[in-house]
Amino acid sequence: MSNIQRRLRKEKIAKIVMQLSGISITGSLFLIIGTILYKGLPYLSWEMISQTPKGGFYIGKEGGILNAILGSIYLATLSTLLATLIGIPIAIYLDVYVKSKSFFARCCKLLFDVLFGIPSIVYGAIAFSIMVWLGIRASLLGGVITITLLTIPIVVRTIDELLKTIPVDLKNVTFSMGTTRWETARMLLKYIKPGIFTAILLAFGRAIGDVAGVLLTTGFSDNLPKYLDEPTATLPLAIFFQLSSPVPEVQGRAYASALVLTFIILVIVICTHILASKQKKHKI
Amino acid sequence: MHTYPRFETEETQNITQMALPHIEIKDLNVFIEGQHILKDINLSIPNNSITSIIGPSGCGKTTLLKTLNRLVDDGKGVEIKGSVLVNGEDIYAPHAEVTHIRKKMGLLSQRPFPLPMSIFDNVAYGPRIHGERNKAILKQIVEQQLRNVGLWEEVKERLDASATGLSIGQQQRLCLARGLAVKPEIILGDESTSALDPISTQTIENLLIELKKDYTIVLVTHILRQARRVSDYILFVYNGEIVEFGKTEDVLLNPQNEITKQYVKGFIS
């Protein structure tokens, strides 16, 4: 076999491997969406998304999951907001204020990588023990704090990767106009703005889908979430509880709840893409 | 104490007597991660003229340029000894204010980097951060600087358009206008035409020649023909040391040092 034939063969194999992995991933995605549509759609009703659980909801009687829908939206929105507000300054500090290759910066980044990988149940357990020590009961606030801690590493590492893509010369020309580090940082943020939405999206996705972190810290309640210091229902937990029920009706509602959760994420993804594409006007 | 040779031309000696030179470097040594990058640099850069720093790749010419506005500080493991006096003020003095120093020196980088905003805002960015809020004055500054670099007629209809839509040559002129809007005293160019086509290169070169009546200009270039076209003085750096400094025609046509001779003839690059 000649050299060119060998190279073309390798090219062909690489292409097939890529296509196969593409197909399997898209296939799994469709399988998931198909399953929740197939199993959940028959149980999805206006009542389901507009009412709180009535007595006997978990044995198949009337009511809905509005408490969990609102709880999840509140929890994910608040913790994503907090994680962004705390995470962006950390990333900026590590890239603009500290010499980015310094020992300190590298240690911090390593630490965030470790935090990124710690399972959420560990965050939940630690937050829970602190809450017990402080005498705070499971509440929306407890959940928000736990999920914020869980999502900060996502925001920091994503923004850090974005800042790394900025050419050093852009930083230099900005500095050479006599800007302070803060003014330069603002310019860099402007430059990576579309990417910041991706960071927020990733954080929101992790926040709204987390079960283990909220299990011990947020509790569960059939009432609509009104106060930060009260236990609050979340969709993933609602799905978990309903799936554990032996009643087929309730199991069906679990899939309907999953459908609602997927829909919320879909809406957030679309909104983020629209916002991000509007920011691309000045992108280099 | 051992004294290092000072590189001065007759002209700089005269200037020293008349007024303080803009940039004076004394016993400068720069180490990066333990490597001795610049060795015993002593130099007076003449006012209102173009000085080109030439030398083979990796000889320290860009480091020398970045030492002038303290951009070199930002690297890892950088150690600087000696002093750089700008208008008599040592920019490496312990309490020297780095933003103030950098404002005095406009930098024109290798590739144009327009800020992610409109053409108008790019030029107005510098004056704005330095406190100019008056819209009429900002407009005036933008027009004046864009005229200075010969870009006004080309962009006056689309000042609100994104700066990234300009051609690369126009972008480099915009970056020059943006730098000038901060009212620097010195222009530093780091191979500023290396990404440009021949016509844009010529435009930038002519602009620099035009601008030297108001500014002191220091350029790093690896193109000898360019150094010959634009500069009044040439500084030849080799292995982190100044080998020769003098008037352009003297250095290029009648080099005193053997290494300079070889470099000019193209034997080392």
C-alpha cells in the first residue's frame, strides 16, 4: 500500500470514529428526550404545573408541582447570580492582578479544579453540618449557599479559560494607554462577554439539576416558596420522590416533572444563545 | 566602580546640555527567570527623532522596548536593575506610578488590536479613562486624531460601526490614533508593520516620519530597509548588549563593529 493510500485510510477511519461518536451522543439525547416525552406527556396537565400538591398527591390524587418548579427556579437563579458575582472577580484577580503564571495563581487554579470535581453530596454534607452547628434548619437560603459554592468553581474555571484566549498584546496595548488594572479588566470582560453567558449557562444547568446538594440543605415542602428561611421543594427532588412511589400514576408524573425541568433548561439555553449572539457585534 | 561605555551621539550630548532627554537608560540589566536578557544598557535616546532598534531574533530588542514603559514587569520571574529616566524621572523608582508612566508612551503593537467597541469609542477610550467627559471635546479629539492618521475621510460616515470591520491597515492606523489620543510624549512601535501589506506599511511609515516633529519615537524592527527608510538613529543590539548606536547612515553604511558589519550584510539573522 502506498503512503498516500495509508494516509487516506487513516483519514477515513478518523472520520468514521467521529461520526459514530456524534451519532451515539445525539442518539442518547433523543432517547432521553423521547423517553420523558413518551412517559411524561400523558400526565402533563395544566393542573400539574399550576398547583401545589394537595393531600394525597403522592398516592396519585390531585395537585401539581408548582412548589418545586418555583423552588428550583429561585434556587438556581439566586445561586447562579451569586456564583457569577463572586466567580468573575476571582477569575479576574487571578488573571489580571496576580501574575497569571505565578505560584499563587497556579495553586488557586488547581484548587478550583479540585473543587470542580468534588461531588455535590460532599458540599451538601459540609453545608449541613455547618447549618446544624449554627442552628439553621433546611431552607432555601441553605440550598442557595450550598449550590453557590458548588457553581463558583464552574464560573471561575470557564472565565479563566476565556481570559487565557485573549492575546497578551491586547492587554499590553490597553495598559500602554495608562489604564489601571481594573480598567483593563473591564475591557477584557467586554471582549469575552459572549463567553460569560456560556459560563452562566453551565452554572445554571448544574444548579437546577443538582439533587445531592439540596437533599440535606434545602429540605422539601408542599408549600410555595415564600421566604428564604423556609424549606423549599426542588424539581430534581420532586422527581426523585415521585419515582420512588409504587403508584404508576405518580411515576408518570415524575416523567412529566422531568419534562418540565428539561423545558426550563431549554428556555434558558435559547435565551443565553440569543443574548450571547447579540454581544458578538464587536468580536474580533 | 566599573563604568560601562555610554552610547551617545554628538546630537544627544548637545540635547543633554540643552534640555533633559526624553529617555535615558542607566546601567540597565534585565533578568527573566534567571537569564540575563539585557546587559549593562546605557543609552540616551534623542528627542523628536526616530530611533530603530535592530538585531537578530531573541537578542532582547522587544524586551528593551517593553522596559521603557514597564510592560516587562508583568512577566514571570522578571528582575530589573538600573534605571530608566523619562524626563529625568526614574520609572523604576520604588514609588513610581506605573499608569502615569505608561500614559506618556503610546504603544503600537505588532498586530492591530482594536478594542471591542465602535471606531469612535476606540479613539475616545483613552481620553475617557483619563477623565474627559465632555462630548463636544471628545468629538473634537476623535476627529483630530483620525485626521492625524489620515483615517477621517475613510470612516467619518461610520464612526459608530465596529472597529473590527476595518481593514487591517486601517485598524493599525486606528490603533495609532487611539494611542495618540492619550497625548503621549513618546511612541513605541513593536514591529508595527509586520502584519501589514506594503501600501499600509508605507502609510504608517510616512505617518511616523510626520509625527516625529511632535514625538520621540522608538521602533523595534527586523527589516533593515525599513530602519533605513524611517529612522534617524539606529541601535544595534546583539545578545542583550548594545553593539552600536549612531546615525542611520553611519551604522548601516559604515558600521564600526565587526558583528554589526556581519548583521548588516545579512550574515547573521
